[in-house]
Amino acid sequence: MGYAYPTTAHNDRAVTPREYEELVHPYTPDGLIGHPSDEPLVYADSTIMGVQVRAGRSALIRGLRWVSETGDTVPLDRNTTSGSTRIDLIVLRMTRNPWNAGLAVIKGVPSPSPLVPSPTFGENTSTGVWELPVAEVTVPYNASTAATVGPGQVVNRAWYVGGNGQLLCTSETRPVAPTEGTVVFETDTDLLRVWRGSAWRTYGVDLDVCPAVQVESTNAIGSITSTAYAAGNPQCGLDFVAPQSGKVFVTVSGVLSQSASGNNTRLGWEVRSGATVGSGTVVWGTSSVRGIAAGQAVVSGGPAQAQGSHRYLVDGLTPGNSYNVRTMHAVTGGTGSISYRSILVEPVVR
């Protein structure tokens, strides 16, 4: 038949701490309460061999609400191992025997190439512990009893629970050991990510920052005889911002003609760094395999003419950086002309 709680039929509505955890945690996420833009929970000011804790801050851990108090600190051991550095991990630790929550230190191992110790995250037993990462502290060698921890030695590693229960983090503070289907919003990238069991899957492109953009030119460019790619006058191009994936689709189109049999007219594109069209370092140079061509065979009495487009995936861009793209044209010989040029740039999610 089973049982339900809290009910009078089960322990007269009395709920044990373990039952409370099992009841509340499935719909209560773990994390600091707030936003990644908040001042970090712990910080160092070179006054103690440890870190200071900001008062009045809260966190949720396995259904318990923890609150920091005025004057809280977390002491650290000095690193007395010469020639080595240690990285300690500050965690919010919930213990089940006795039931409580508080800040604690997982001490790292001194080494020339130190590693960050791992929290216990997922030990679901009646006596086990559950730990949330809060900050990493680099502790260099210093045998002096006057050693302290400075501001530059502390790196925030906490994620947050927002006002509606959503998980908020940065790209550097995603939750440790998420379960399949965990959803986070990264405030530094404006991306939704979902843990699919083995990796984070990215959803969404900020179309306000990285919209699809297009430019076209009806100006015809005739008497093209150069076999080297050139932009022509007027040039046809635009600037864009690379999305978080670092990838965009570039589509070039136009109407091309060629006067000499056995030759063709080619229309491609190039991508440069910066927002000024035609300026900056070439990131993706013009290539015939990424463009269109017309005129290989010429009908007697007039130039061959064709209209077409070509779409190509451009990758390796730096997310958030500005770039510019413009059409480039050339002939293999003879005389060519180009009209109705256009460039389309579309952001790629992943």
C-alpha cells in the first residue's frame, strides 16, 4: 500500500530531516541565492590566513536554507612545502550526522602543478555529505606565521538560484555533476545550456546582438579583366558580430557574365576582423570553391550569363567580436561583368 507524508497516518505528521530532504530537494535546486553579478560570497583582503564571508547571504543545499552571519571567516592552513603551490576549494557542506550546513575547506595537495580538489557532490546516504563549490584559493609557499591571503588568490566558483528557481551561472561556473536535463542560463554569454548526460548542449543565439544581416547592391561592375580578386567600386559588404558558437553561414549571390569562351567570371567573399568593411586582418580569404562562377562556355553572339548563390559555413571566429565581409570578384580570362550582388550572414547556434 505504501505511505505518504506528512500525514497523520505516518508518524503523526512528524517529518525526519532525511524525509524532509527527500521531500523538498527534487524541486529545490542547489546554489547560492542571487545572481552571478553579486559580490562573491567569500573574498580575501590580506588581513588573515583565510577568507572573509559576506554577511546576510543565503544558499540552498538539498532543501536546507543556509544564511551567513556577521564576522564569519574561513581559515586556511599555510603552505609550508617549498617550491610548490596548493589550491584549496571552499565549499558549502551539508552534513547528515548531525544535520547541518556550513562553509568548509577541501585542502589541496602542494605541487609545482597543483590540481583543484573535487567536492563530494552526489553522495545520497543517510550519513553522507553534500558539497557545493564556492571558491578556489591559490596558496603559494609561505612558511611565515604572518602569511595572509590576498584578493588575487581567490576565484569565485559558485552558481546561483534566481528569483524563480532558475539556475544562473557564467561559462566558468556551471554546476558540478549536473543530472540529465539540468538547465542553466549563462549571464556572460546570454545562452541557455542543457546537460544531456555527457555534455552541455547550447540553445539559443542572442539575435539582438548577433542577428542575421544582409546587404545587396544593384550597381553593375563591368569590364572586369583582373585575374586577382578585388572588391570593386562600389563594394558590397557588411559588418556582423560573431555568435557564441564562433560560426556563421555566409551566402553570396549575384548575376555574372563572361565574354570569352573557355573563361569564367567568379564571385566570392572575404571575412576580415573589425566592423569597418574592407579593413582589418583577413580571417577568411577569397576562394573559388566558396563562391559562384559563370561563362565557361559562351554562346555565339553574346556573353554567357548566369545567376546563382552559394552558402558556406565559416568557423573559428571569436564570440562577441566584430567582423566584416564583402564580395570579391575576378575572371580567369576574357572580360566579365557582375550585377545584383548580395551577402547574407546567419548566426549558427552550435
